[in-house]
Amino acid sequence: MKNTPKHQKSPQNNHQDAPRETQYYRPDGSEALEGAEVVVGKLVVNEAGAARVLQVSKSLLRKWRRLRYGPPWIRLGRIIRYSVGDLLEFIRKNRHE
């Protein structure tokens, strides 16, 4: 009899062994503010930037908007923006000790 391994990994399963990419953010949140812009005198970020600041998914932000929960947002036509100050205030208000 031939000595062959019983279970060989197929080439299709290689993606499972690949290391997952980890994202690191600076403690001051400046990494999350990439792409920020100034609108009406306020520093604002898009949905993806707000999600990075709050460390939640974009879909959760959309759900919060539907439920009228979460940080205030700015709608400019079809464009959604979040004020950085409002995001920080939302974090402060939801702090529990």
C-alpha cells in the first residue's frame, strides 16, 4: 500500500490560511479622518469616515439614520456627511462608567 495523507488541503482553501489584515488607528482618531473636508465651516467626513471614527459598520450607520438614532448627519442631496464635532459629542454622550 502506498503511504498517502488522508486529508490534503486543496488549493481552493488557501484563502482561509492567509493572515487577516488588521487596521490600526491612532489614539487621537486622526487616521480615521483621512479625506475629511470642510462644509459650512465644519470639518465633516463621509459615511466611511464616520464608521471608522465610531468603529462601527456603514450598515449600522444607515440603520441608525432610519431609526433616527446615532450622531446627527448632514444630507446634501444624495450625499451624507457627518460633522467630526458631532461624532465626538455622540461618543461623549454614550460614555458609561
